Amino acid sequence: MSRYHFPDHFIWGAATSSYQIEGAPEADGKGESIWDRFTRSGGNILDNATGDIACDHYRRYEEDGQLMAGLGLQAYRFSISWPRLFPEGGGRPNKKGLDFYRRLVDQLQGFNIAPFATLYHWDLPQALQDKGGWTNRDTAKYFAEYAAFTFENLDLPVRGWITINEPWVAAFLGHAMGLHAPGWTDFNLALAAAHNLLLGHGLAAQRFREQGRKDEEIGIALNLAPIPPFSESEEDRAAARRTDGFMNRWFLDPLLEGAYPQDMVDLYRRHFTLPPVEEGDMEIIGGPLDFLGINNYTRHVVRAGDSESDLTGNFVNPPESEYTEMGWEVYPRGLYELLSRIGRDYGPIPLYITENGASFPDQLEEDGTVNDQARINYLQSYIFEAWQALEEGAPLKGYFVWSLMDNFEWTFGYSKRFGLIYIDYQTLERRWKNSAYWYRKGISRNGLDL
Ligand code: IFM
């Protein structure tokens, strides 16, 4: 057995998001979000599940804070529900909504757990959706207003702010594939939404700088994956490169270089309507970032499709690999590849792994235990690769497991469990899985045994 250690100031955390855990959709004056609407419309979610109760975290946050303290977490990444603070998207703020996050942050600080707050994890106020949502440029401006208000009025130090979680998912699953709220299926609108999400990020970061916030950092979390070609054939390599442009570079390049990737601009111009970019947008989007958050779970191996104009080609599942309950390939080396790639392609920007984890079919035993050895193996192998990248100089500052607890997994409802903590959805009781004990031990030693 060998032990590997992380740097002294490395941060170990866990992550969640508002709609996935909070429940209480109407409490204390909260407005409707697009996920309230999407889940209640019927037919969009497995078993027609909704986030109405979820983990009931809105009422049980104190108990959840105790769990985090018990785990020894050094940081907790949660998201703020925009419609709790602004039920109509903008206009008059709802003090009771803000108070909830104040209480949460206050409790975290009492436990010495650094808060990392995400401002947008997909629960857009429905009132803004009624005006076109992210396809309307004004939504980026409303987002910046909400962000500026929150920076100023949460008025307890938040160590890290994440503007937008996974803009690719919000834009393309939500507006091109119809799988996420608002359930639209138009690629042109998805491109517009992607641009406005990035613009919203940039405007919010500008407001953050204007407020001169010290000891706080701001960044964004992207879902990134290595996208290797299935073979060395020219066709497969071109398809993989396009898919990388679609999923990774369309966000990395504007944020870190201030421009959309030219090969993708040329491709999109041939098939779609390019997003409406106004003068100054790219400077705003490419403004300074304190860190880049990486959400990584898997990789996508790509084989060319039949037509040259296929945007992505086909995803191939290597038969020798292991897969999680989501059908995602377990590919720990991908985390090392991503962490090294960012530095190689874009320079030395501080990095956090803002999400990494796995869903497996956990069983609650009669004695109350959950033996999730597959999750422990998964986390251990990914964390090892993060350590390797660090050893080679990647500026990695911290790691957040997805997720602190089982929760509402979007279209999959409650059928996929990602948590360190098991939720009994009948009683809402919380139970430690074996992975929670394992993670606690790793945090306390600032390193893991192999
Ligand atoms: O549950 C999601 C989360 O909301 C965003 N990133 C991926 C997770 C697992 O699918």
C-alpha cells in the first residue's frame, strides 16, 4: 500500500445544487423556476418525479450541516436558487429567500467549512423564461443584477463564487435536445442561449470586480471530458475534433481566450445561425477569472458518422471498460488528461475539480449500512489521477465530490444515487455510506491510501 499526499492548502469538499436537494418550492415567497414547470408538465422525468420534496434540505439544512462537519469537509459547494431571491427574476428581492442562504453560510462558517456558492445551477425564474429565457439577451443582464445583489447582500464571506454551472448542459440539453428545462429542440436557439449564458457569466464577474471583493474568488464550472477518436483514421479524428469543439472548446476558448473557436464558427455558419455577438461581448466573456471549475465524470470516444456534416459523430462505448449506473465509462485517466490539457492549451489558470463522482445501485442493508465499494474505487482512482497532475505542476486547488447526498438526478428522477450520504426517500433519513467514512479518512490525512 502506498500513501499519497496533497499540498497543505488543498481543499476537500462536496457539492450539491438547489433544485436537486432543497424541496420547498413555494416556501417563504419563492417564485416558480423552469424546473418546477418542466417537472410538473408530465412526461419529462422518469416516474414524473419532481423536486417538490427532494431531500427536504430547505428545512433540514442544520442536520445536513452537522453531517458535513462530521465528514470533516473543508468546503461545501451549494447553489443559490435565483427564484428564491428574485421570484420574478428581477425587481424586488425576497428577503426571506436570502435569509435562508445567510443561515446556511453562517452555519458553515461555524464549522469552519468554506462556502462555495454557485449562482446558477439551472433553476431559472419562470418569469424570465416567459420572456424567452436564456435565448433573450436581457436574461444575461438580469443575471448580473441578481449576482451583484447576492455578492453584496449575502454579506458573509463566501470563499468561492461559481457564476454558471455547466453552460453546455443548460444550453444544449435544455434548448437543442429538449431533455432539460425548458425542453426546447432548436439548435439555433441553443447557440443563442450558450452565448447569453457566457455573457451573463462575464457581466456577473465584472460586477464582482467592481465591488472589489477581497478574499473571495470567482470562476465558472464547465462539464469537460476528453474526446479521443475511435481510430486514427482521418474521419474519426475530424469527428472527435468537432465534438471537442462542440462540447469543450465552445466554452473554454471564449472564457480563456476571448474568442469562439474558428473551426466551429465556420462549421456552425454552414449549418446554423450563429449566436448574435455584439461589440464588446467577447471582452466581457473573456475577462479575468480567478479559477476554472472542472466537472468531470467520463470521456467520450467518437467514431465518424455517415455524413461529413454530422456535428459530433457517434459515441462508442469501449467494451472492455467499466460503466456506472448512468452508462458513463469509468475513465480516471481522463481527469489527468483534462487537468494537463488546460495548462497546455490555455496557460496556468488555477483549477478546482468542482464535480466528480459516480452513480451505482446502492443498497441500504438491514443493519443500516451501505457498502458502496464501487464508488470508493471510482473516487480513489480519479483522485489518484488528480494527484498525478498536481505532481506534474497542474495548479489544482481543490476537489469536490458530486454529491454530498443522493438527490434528484434531473430526467432520471430519484433513480440514480451519487451521494456519499444515502437518502431514504420514504423517511428522508440520512445514512452514511461506506464511501462517506472512506472520504472522511482521506480528508483527515490529506491523502489517500492505494
Ligand atoms: O447531477 C448532475 C449535476 O447537477 C451537474 N453535473 C452532473 C451531475 C450528475 O449528472
